[in-house]
Amino acid sequence: MKSRKLRELEKNINLINIIQRSEIKAKVFLWLLYIYNERNNKKMKRKNYKVRIKLTFETTMDHSQTSMKKAKEDVNRVLTDYLKDKKLNILNLFEEPPHITYKVEKNDYQN
């Protein structure tokens, strides 16, 4: 028969072995988790996109002229002259904010 102290000592040794094994399992688990994350980060590589933005301004200008074509040419001339002057703000010509349209495309080139 084993003595009581010997049985307690064996129990403690078994507990220490179990704890050591579970620590090793925890370390292995953490390493596997790290490797999994690294692989996923490589798979989830950032991609390049080209975003096109289209601003559509709308306004009306009252103008009197002998024909529609001449009225259009007059307004076109006024707008082009206005846009050539870089100090002027184009937003002053329009009452409402522009309608914004976005188009996203994936870039084909690789970095």
C-alpha cells in the first residue's frame, strides 16, 4: 500500500503534468491562430480601385436672342469666359448643389 503522502505527491505531479500539457496546447493554439491570421492577411490584400466622380450642375439662364442657336452660343461664351478666370468660383452660378454620381472600377495594374 502506498502511503498517503506518496499518493498526494503523485496527484500533485499529475496535476503539474496536466498543467504543462495544457500550457503547451495553449501555445500551439496561439501559434496556429497567428499563422492563420497571417495567411488571411495575405489573402485579403488591398486592391486598387479607380473612383470616377461626375458632378452635374443644373441651372437656367434667361436670355433673349433671335434664335435658339445664338442664345446657346451667347450663354456658352459667358460660361467659358467665366471658367477661364481662375479667381471666380463656379458655385456662384448655381443655386442648387450638384448631383453627384460615382462609378467604381477595379484597376488592372499590379503594384
